[in-house]
Amino acid sequence: MATKRNSKDLAWVSGGLVVLVAVTLLVLHYNRALDVAARSASRTDRTEQLAHLRVALSAASEAEKCAVMATSDEESRKFADQSRAASATAAQARDALGALLAGNGTDEQRKILVKISEALSQCRKIDDGLLALAVENSNLKANDLAFGPAVEAATTVDDALTNIMKKGADGSTANARQLMFRAADARDGVLRTLSMLAPHIAEQSDAKMDELDAKIAAQDQQVDGDLKALESLLGRRNRDLETATAQFGVFLELKERIIALSRQNTNVRSLLTSINEKSAAVQACQRAMDELERAIAAEAADQAPVYAR
């Protein structure tokens, strides 16, 4: 009887152990399943937040380029404001990503986030100067003056001097040959100055602008000399000469404004900064984000064999 009782007790104990092992395995499996789900959800959260950061950075960069390429002050300011707003959104996304990495990320991922933060800070620093330049539009304003009022003044001078040349050509005026020569020389000088304004506006080098300034100044002196010579030939009361002289004065004032705006070079400088410095900073940030995305995706592959065992 004792032997049967012992065998029965042993069977109960063995059965209990089997049940205990089975329950333990189920609990472990359940906990592991929960852990896998939690880690998967964490990876999803981090990946999605990184995607938000990508979108915000792209929007800020696109708006910045639109501000640089805009053709009016209003458009430049609108896109500059959009760029700053998107940059602020990118900073918020970075902070949110940092919070997720602090709780569930790896040391490697947090180190990569530092690189992302440094690149974003560099983008913001560049934008502070770039967007301020873009909204000034000094080159566009110079261009508008050169191809608007300056052309009108030069055209009026040209018409008046052409009339004087015609009077010299018909031989009805004393010193007709000198008259024609001086009028033609003055006329060509104004047009040569006008033709140098566009290259001046587009030029990025101060040294080359200095060269253009010297040539323009020489042309202006030559035209002034020709007009004074015409005054000695025609007298002060000649209507065409009065018109040419007055409009040449207007032209000179416009030229000075154009050159001053051209010297500021805000459109050229902002464009070069956008193409060179800003593009490099954005690319550095994108490379760091790519690196972080790979590091987050690698977690699944690293953890799979552990669960399989």
C-alpha cells in the first residue's frame, strides 16, 4: 500500500511540475511577446518621429530656396516666414525624437541624434543670415531701376542728342562736323554706361565691380565733357541740349542708386549661400538621419535570434 501511495504521490508531483513548467513557459512566452510588441511599437514611434523631422527639414529648405528666388519683397518675406516656421517644427520634432531615444534608444542612436542636432543648428545659423539677405532684394531693385527709369532717362538723352546730330548733318549749323561728333560721342557714352549696369548688378566679386565702376566713371566724364562742348557750340538756350543735359543728370542719380544697391548684392550673396553652405548643412543632416534610421531598423534583426532561442 505504501508503495502504491508513493507512486501516486510521485505522479501528482510530476504532474504538478509539468503544469508548473508549462505555465512558466506560457508566462515567459507571453512576456516575451509583450516585450517584442513594445519594442516594435517603440521602433515605429522613433521611425515616425524621424520621418516628421525629415518632412519639416525638407519644407524649411524648400521655402528658403523660394525666398531666395522670389521676385518681390512680399514673396520673399512670405517664403522666409514659412522657412522659419518649418525650422521651428523641425526643432520640435528633434526634441520629441530625443525624448523617445532617451527612454528606448541605444547609446549609438543618441550619439547620432547629437550629429543631427548639430546639423540642424548649423542650418538655423545659416538661415538667420541668408533669409535676412533674401528679403532685401537689392539686386532685384537695382535691376528694376536699370531696366526701367534708367533706360527711360537714357532713351530721352539719346533722342535729344539724335536731334542735334540731325541738325549737324543738314549743314544748317555752324561747326556742323564738331556738333555731330560731340553729340554722337555723348550718345554712345550714355549707352555704354547703361550697358555696364546689368553686369554690375549680376557681379559677385567686389574687385570686378571696382573695375566696372572705374569704366563707368570714365564714361560719365566723357559724356559730361561732350555736353559742355555742345553747349559752347549751340549755346545754353538750345532745347534739345537742355533736355539731354537735364536727363543725363537724372540718369546719373539713378546710376548711383543702382550701383549702391548692386554693391549690397543681397540676392547674389543669398543665392550663393543657399547653393553652397546651406545645401552642405542640409545634406549633413540628411546623412545623419539616414544613419539613425538604419540603426533603428537594425534592432529588429539583432533581436530576432534572441527570441528564436
